[in-house]
Amino acid sequence: MKTFWQHASGEVYAVESDTFGTVVGAAGPLSLDRLRDPSEYNYSCGLVGWVKKAIGQRKLHRINPALKR
């Protein structure tokens, strides 16, 4: 599953998780006003540790933006 998450700082990240909800990849930071479909980003494991920590600290929360076409 690929979804968008927003950090307390306002930055947005695309986060990929497996069927068990484990974060396996991330992309970002992304511009909130220029988001594309989550499947269009290149996900890497470089941010995974940071994303997991930020989620645990409740500094990162899932968002559901209206994507512009």
C-alpha cells in the first residue's frame, strides 16, 4: 500500500507498506500542492528508519489529499 503522510513540520512523504503494515519504502519530502498518484514515486529504503521513528513519536500522520489531474 502506498499512501501519503505529513510530518509535523508540514513536509509530505509517500510511504510504502506491506500487507502487514510494515513500512518498506519512502519518498520525499514532496510538495503538497504538486502531489501525483502514490504509485508514480520511486520508493527507497533510505528513509524507512526515520519514517518509523517519526510515526512512533506521532510526528507523522497519514493524509488523504485530493489529487489534481
